[in-house]
Amino acid sequence: MRLTYLSYTFSLVMRYFSIMLLVPIAVALYYREHNAILPFLTAALIAITISLLIRFSIKGSEQIKSINDIKKSEGLTVVTFSWIFAGIFAAIPYLFFGISPINALFEATSGITTTGATAFLHFDYPHALLFWRSFTQWLGGMGIIVLFIAVLPQFAIAGRQLFFAEAPGPTEEKFTPRIRSTAAALWKVYAGLTIVEIIALKLCGMDGFCALCHSLSSLSGGGFSPNQTSIIGYSHNIMWIITFFMFFAGASFNLQHKAWTKLNPFLLFKNEEFKVYFSVVVIISVLLAGSLFANMHYNFFDSLTHAFFNVSSLVSSTGFCSIDYAHWDYVSKLLLVVIMLFGSCASSAGGGLKVTRWLLIFKIMKSEMMKILHPKAVYNIKIGNASVPKDILYQTLMFVSFYFALIALSALLIGIIEKNTVISIIGSIAAVGNIGPGLGVIGPLGHFADLQPLTKCILIIDMLAGRLELIPFLVLFQRDLWSFRK
């Protein structure tokens, strides 16, 4: 790898991220919270200072004017370190409000990775800080690098390597000839849905600040709420609006862009992944509604509302709650764990294993069983009408193996530290899948603040690895990557 290119690209990303740190100052000024200005100004100055030091500390970096020939390994490295440092810089404002360094880093990483697991013990903080929590999720939902690719001319050509490093998936799908146009199109859909949700929530009676924060958090698949009780206590109308947008946060934005541009929503149901995603959400929600009606004695409408809301929240890895489901019966909680493992669609803001990978796994299994019966037959595995190359199938198997291996390893280590099975297993699933809340003390109305510092460090690593979909993160442990040249 070339240190000059790494230095230039990383410093460029951090320089523009420092601008994002200034946005909450507008909220502080609006609410006349002058004590909330210094934390964000300080964080921005630290970020810009470090970016400049990195840029000019590597000889030759200041002469780089273009990164059009950046390599894939360099792109993976830049993206991974950009997310790590974004979490560190995002944590700085929390320190000014009496939050410990480890809890600040946990909260910031949870925000930027759209996990939504909180270490807050109370919510008596300025509007600017509560807005920052949701804003970091909105930035992380579509991707920090993807945003910069969409708006910065420096990434017009080189953005391809960074784009797919930040948003890896079973396939490298782009739907416009230029990667910058693809990034811009994704952000248009993302921002457009966010604005529509803000308006809809405001019209249904939610105050403007909460409507803004909840929209930023739901479209990003994040789940941070400015309220300690999340969505509990709001009207059913508001719950259904948020359910709708959480569901589409977990659907492919590529596919949504096609449906929008052609003004044909039925295009969604011509996509195999979306059909499976839609079907699973409906089936699990109906089963959950039946369980709540029979076992928890909710009325019919409450059963449907809470079932569809919480299933949509977990499948999209958002983590909002309409009720404290930690007190539900065993069958209801089991259905929620199932949907936690399912995940959202590829090219969405949601986390988890992704529907496409589940499709590929089941198709690989079916193909192998058919080969036992017909050894000489040749089977092509397809998603929709497109055949999936063998290297993609191999990568999918490896990804799934690493995914569950990371969960198992994290659960083992956390179990030893915390001596609590629910925290270790559910906490690991929630962190790697970027889901957020789990069950028990880390449930929807719980928090992660009382966990051991080492446990929080493990979960921070899990959240970053899950958001980057493991590959860029795992590449860092390859010795060949660390062969530098100028």
C-alpha cells in the first residue's frame, strides 16, 4: 500500500467529517443552549487538526492531487480507519457532559454504526447532544464515505473502491454508469424519505424536534430516541408511520430508486429479495400478533400494532420499541430473536446477515442435496434471473462462517466477563447485527452502562465489524496488507 495515498484520502475524509461535527451547533443556537457549542467546536477542531497532521506528516502526501488510481486494499484500509476515527471524534462531545470515556466511545460507535445500543443512564441532556446521537446514525445509515462520494469531486472516479469497501455485499451492484451518480441517487432516496417522515410525524402531533430525531434514527436503521422510553406512549398512528419507514429502511435503496424513478411501486415485488423480505416480515408479524393476542391478552389492534412495529424495528436493525417486549412470553420473545438473525436487504440502511445471503445459503443447500441424487447434473444458482458466480457463493459461505464465529467468540468472552448468558448471546447478536437493544437488562428500556469496560470494548469492535460487514475489518489482520511504500 502507498502511504501517501492512504494519508491523503484518510485526511480528506476526516476533514469533511469535521464539518459534520459543526452541525449540532445550529441546534444549540436555536434552543439557546450556549454551553453545548464548545463541545462540538472542540471536536471539530481536533478532527481537522489531526487530519492536517496526517496529511503533512507523510512526505509526498501534500503533492497528491488525485486518488483516481487508488487500489482496493487502500480503499478498504481508508474506510475501516475512517469509521474507527469517526467514532472517536464523535465521542468527544459526550465527554463534556460528564459521560465517561468508555461510555462516550460506546455511545458514539453505537450511533455511527446505527446500532442504537445506549449507555445513557438518563436523557437530561441538551437538545444539541440528543440531536447529535440521531444525526450520527443518519450519517452512518447510508454511509459516511458514500455521502462524500456523492458530493465531493475528489471522489468522482476513485469512489468505486471506497463505495464497495464501505458497503460490501453479496454482489457489487450499481445502477448508474458512474459511481458518484449512484451514490447521489441513493442519498436522494434516503434524504427524501427522511423529509417525508418528518412531515408525516409532525402532522400526526409529534413535536418538531422529536419528529426530526426519530426520522433520522428510523430511516438509518439506528434507533436512538430523544426519549428514554423510545416510542412508548405515542399514538398508534405515529407507530404505524414509523413502522412503514423502518420497513423501507431495511429494503434496498437501489430498488426503491428504480421504483421511484419509474413511478411503479410494483417493481418492488418483481425483486426476489424484496419478496422474501416482505413475506418474512408479514409472516413473523402475524405469528407474533397471534402470540400476543393469545398469551399476553392484548386486544386485536394492539397485537397487530406492536407485532408489526417491533418486527419491522428488529428486521431493519433499528431498535425502537413500542412496548417493553422484555416482559413478553417466551414464544413472543423467541420470534423476535428469529427476526434479529434474519436481517435486512442488501443496499439498505439495515444490518444483520442480509436476506440475499440467506437466499444464497438455502439455494446452495438445495443444490448440494440435488447433486447427491443426480451427481452428474449441473446446477446454476440464481438470484432473480441472474446466475451467481462461484466466487460470490464462496464469499457468501465464508462471510456467514465469520459472522457466526464472531458472534460465538464474542458471546464466549462476554459470558466469562459478565457471567450472564442472555447478555453474552443476545448482546453479541445485537452488536454484530447492529440491532441495538436485546433482552433482560440490555432490553428495549435497559442500557449497557453497567456492563464491564472490557465487555463494552468487545461490543464496540462487534459494532464496527458488523457495520462494515466484516470484510474490511478482517482484512486488517492480513500481514500482506501492512506492506507499505510511498
